[in-house]
Amino acid sequence: MKVLVPVKRVVDYNVKVRVRSDNSGVDLNGVKMAINPFDEIAVEEAVRLRESQQAAEVIVVSCGGPASQETLRTALAMGADRAILVESDAELQPLAVAKLLKAVVDREQPGLVICGKQAIDDDANQTGQMLAALMGAGQATFASKLVVEGSSIHVTREVDGGLETLAVGLPAVVTADLRLNEPRYATLPNIMKAKKKPLEVLPAASLGVDVAPRLRHGRHEEPAPRKGGVKVADVAELLSKLKNEAKVI
Amino acid sequence: MKTLVIAEHDNSTLAGATRHAVTAAAQLGGEVDLLVAGNDCGAVVAEAARVAGVSRVIQVEAAFYRDQLAENLAALVVSLVQLKLYENVLVGSSAWGRNVAPRIAALLDVAQVSDVVKISRRGCYQRPIYAGNVLVGVESDDPVQVLTVRTTAFDAAGEGSPAPIESAAAGADLGLSQLLRREISRSERPELGAAKIVVSGGRGLGNGDNYQQVLTPLADKLGAALGASRAAVDAGYVPNDYQVGQTGKIVAPGLYVAVGISGAIQHLAGMKDSGVIVAINKDPDAPIFQVADYGLVADLFEAVPALTGSL
Ligand SMILES: Cc1cc2nc3c(=O)[nH]c(=O)nc-3n(C[C@H](O)[C@H](O)[C@H](O)COP(=O)(O)OP(=O)(O)OC[C@H]3O[C@@H](n4cnc5c(N)ncnc54)[C@H](O)[C@@H]3O)c2cc1C
Ligand SMILES: Nc1ncnc2c1ncn2[C@@H]1O[C@H](COP(=O)(O)O)[C@@H](O)[C@H]1O
């Protein structure tokens, strides 16, 4: 079975982004970029499946500009076998990404797709579910455990009240939550090796998919900051503030 | 104009998130139908009919809707949208809502707007991105607007006069997935998303026993829900559904007490709209103090029992 893992290049999770002064967007100039943390977890899971001989090949795919090659190399250094860049300089929204991924799925016929649960830039949490819909496949989102059982998978999902476990027939789409695994660090020898692994560039236009944005993003603003509070000296003062000033208890 | 809100439920009670989604739906104008798809879910239908602002309840019963699997549910909603010409589909932005809504949007070939916090008019919204560090205006001309709405941004719809109930035919069972088991924690405490007071603990608690011994008495005294940082969940102090933050639950209680939590942006994303924030942390430079209304620099193992004792 082939496993396909879509990975997105995003602003590093440690960066607190700033809005451009004309409110037209987020200032990404010189900002540190990284592989989306959830996608790193998805790659790790796929590589573990291959290492345990449950998967034959791990293919990573990213939709975006040429710089996404860097993200793909990171995934290759973690152990993915080959990479595909679906190249486009246009803004790609989740529905468009899902359609591009569907075209790649049609070509590669993976038994399993593991996405991240959400991209930490748009925080959309949509693409995996959309791809599953377009594939007519079953979905298991927010996965914290994945076990392959013959022609299906058993996936434990993090839901609001606790956990649930689904059996989903293959091919299926899984989205990785934080507790699925702890991704490995790429070692230097593996980073070197990754440079030689195949990375194919497919122009998005060649896939015959309508990727025009459906949503228009207008004014960006930073939410009103909270007013700096006070430090209280001790528990007694805290209690009195909560009772008499804030009146919340 | 007609809007369809999909009810989140467990076949016996209606989830709170749905009442918030109904309020958001009403802001779009026009009629608001509430779909209850389930199995033996009469009690939910009765509850749904009394939600203020609901024009009618659409009841769909089949054994294969019992477990609320996304594939069957999404297919049903798409057929209802096409049959009854709904122009908007809304759900609360809970784990359940986030699972099913994008599948509906893709089948309808429309975009979805996630985590809507403000509706200016149909097709014109505001939503947070980058862990809530940025709010962006979003416009959509898609023929059906599929939205997940952040429950903390819209009030819960109250009780109204009963709405009529209509039955609709079930769709097909696609058989793409099955529920094997569900481990849902039952608690006497208020629900995290709806509580007026939340007491949250982080890595500073050190372990699960400490978490229980230090925070539970405080939460009991305050009638509070319990929450946690990701670090506390990852380390196994508490179950996953306690997590507050960018990738956990978004809460906005009147009072949020953060104990032994440093205040990473991903955590702040889940609680910074709380009314009053209290932080108890031994590190005076912890970022949590930048958002706390009342900060107490102290060892939590002394401060929290003292606070509990004097309540
Ligand atoms: C993609 C992604 C998503 C994430 N999503 C979330 C999310 O949804 N929610 C979330 O919370 N995090 C999330 N995180 C993790 C986040 O970045 C932080 O790592 C996490 O919030 C830290 O948890 P903490 O504050 O409990 O631990 P720490 O940062 O280790 O802080 C512990 C604090 O306890 C204090 N302390 C220690 N001992 C005592 C004592 N005896 N008395 C008083 N204070 C004490 C310390 O001074 C310190 O400030 C996410 C990270 C990533 C990469
Ligand atoms: N441009 C992209 N290229 C490849 N994968 C993507 C892209 N955008 C989103 N994804 C995948 O979809 C997941 C969810 O993204 P989102 O729906 O944008 O929150 C991510 O974690 C990735 O696995």
C-alpha cells in the first residue's frame, strides 16, 4: 500500500505574526517558515507504517510555490520515499488544495492518505475532510491512534467528550492530531540522503482543476489586546480583588 | 432565504453548541430549520423544537445515523440542501461540527468558512487565523454558505414556543466507516465549553495526582469546569478533552484561572476572550501574566490550597 501525506509550508509555530500596516494581510517578510506541525506528525505516522512493513511507499505532496520544496525535503529527511510539488503561485484555499490532492490521488492510487488536522496559518481544519468527500472515501479525523487491520484501519479519534474508535475501509483519509505520535528529528545523514530522493514538480495547471479562490480575504486586524493587569501580593489580595473589584466570585 | 442548522446530539440530548449555531443562523435572516438525524432520537427532536428561533425541525431516523458518522450525515445534508433549497448550512465549531461540515461543503462544491466569530451579513464574516493572533474579514459568493461558528462568539438560543416537526426520508447507508467504541467521560462538573468558571492546570502541576489533589478542590468550591494545557494532556495528567487552546477547546468563561501554565500563544488562543483571567505561576516573567487581569507570582502548591481554604 502507498501512503500519501500532504504537507504544507507554514509560518513556524513559535512566530507571533504581525498584520501589515495597510491591513491587507500578514507580514511574512523574513518570517521563519516550517512544515505544518500536524503534517510532521502525519509524515511520522506514515514512515512508521512503512518501517513496520504495513506500507510499501510514503509519498509526500505539497501544493504551493517553489519554496515548498524545502518543506518536502524536510519530510524526505524524516523518511518519506519521494515527493511531489504541485506548483502554483496562486493563493490556494482548502477546496482547491483538496481538488489538487484528489488529482494526485487519482494518479498515485494510495491506500491511505494522512493529512494534518489543521494548518496553523489558516486554522481551517477542512482539507482532509474535503479530500475524503471528493474521493468518496471514509474519513477519520483528529486521530490519536492508527492501526491497519487488513483492508481497513482502526482509528482512535479525539472528540469533545473523550475518544472514539472507528473502523474505516481503505482507501481512507485520516487527519493527524497532536497525540498520534512524536515526530523524529531528521538526522544530518538523513538530510543529506533526502537531497537525492526524487522530487517531481507538477504545474498545478497541468492537473485540470479549478483552483480559483472562492473566498475573498479583506481586512486583517489584530484583536484588541487585553489591558495589562496587575500583580497581586498574595492570596488574600487576589481573593479580595475577585470578590470586590471583578465581582466574579 | 432558508438556513439549515445541523443538530449535534447523542440521540438523547442536544449539545449546547447547536444553540449557539441557531443564534448565528438567525443573524443571516430568513427561516432556520434544525436537522436532527439520529436513531431513536425523539427526545432530541422535542428539545430541538423548543429552541427559540427555529422555524421547523427536520427529523430523519435510521439506525445508521445513530453514531453520527460523517459520511452518511454529509450525504444526507447535501440531499436535503438540494431538495429543500437551503442557502446556508451551519454547525457549531465543535469536534463534531469540524468533522462533518467540510465534507458537506466539498460535496456541494462550495467553500467553507471555519470558526466564524462575526456575521456582518450573509456572505460577509470575520474569523480568526494564526491561533487567534489575526482576525480576517472573509467574503464568499458561493451559492450555499457552509459555516462553522465559534460558540463563544454567539449566545446560546433560549427556549421558545414549539416549532413544527417534519419527517424526512433517510439517505443510503454508505457503509464507509463504523463506530467500534466510544469512551466518553461523564462528569458532574459543568461542561468546559459552557462553564462560567474554568480552572486550568499546566505542566507546573507535575503529575496527574497533583493535578487532582490541587485543582479539584478549587474547582469544587468554585463550581468550575476543569481544563488543561497541551503539556498537561500530553503528559497524561488529564484526558485529551480537557485541552484548551488553538487545537483544543475554545473557552470564554467569566473567570479563567490558569495554574502552572506558561501562556504559549497556542494556549492563549483558547482562553484569551475570557472575562477575567487569573494566573498563578512562580515565574514572574511567564507570558501568561501579559494577559492576566490578576497575576499571583507564587508556588502553586502553596497558593492554590490557600485560595481554596479561604473560599
Ligand atoms: C501545533 C501546536 C498546537 C498546539 N496547541 C496547543 C493547545 O491547543 N493548547 C495548549 O495549551 N498548548 C498547545 N500547544 C503547546 C504550546 O506551545 C505549549 O507547549 C504548551 O501550552 C505549554 O504548556 P504549559 O504552559 O502547561 O507548560 P510549560 O510551558 O512548561 O509551563 C509550565 C509553567 O508552570 C510554571 N510552574 C512550574 N512549577 C510551578 C509551581 N510549583 N508553582 C507555580 N508555577 C509553576 C512554570 O513557571 C511554567 O510557566 C501547541 C503546540 C503546537 C506546536
Ligand atoms: N497547500 C497544501 N499543500 C499540501 N497539503 C496541504 C495544503 N494545505 C493543507 N494541506 C493539508 O491539509 C491539512 C489541513 O489543512 P487546512 O484545512 O488548511 O487546515 C494540512 O495539515 C495538510 O495536511
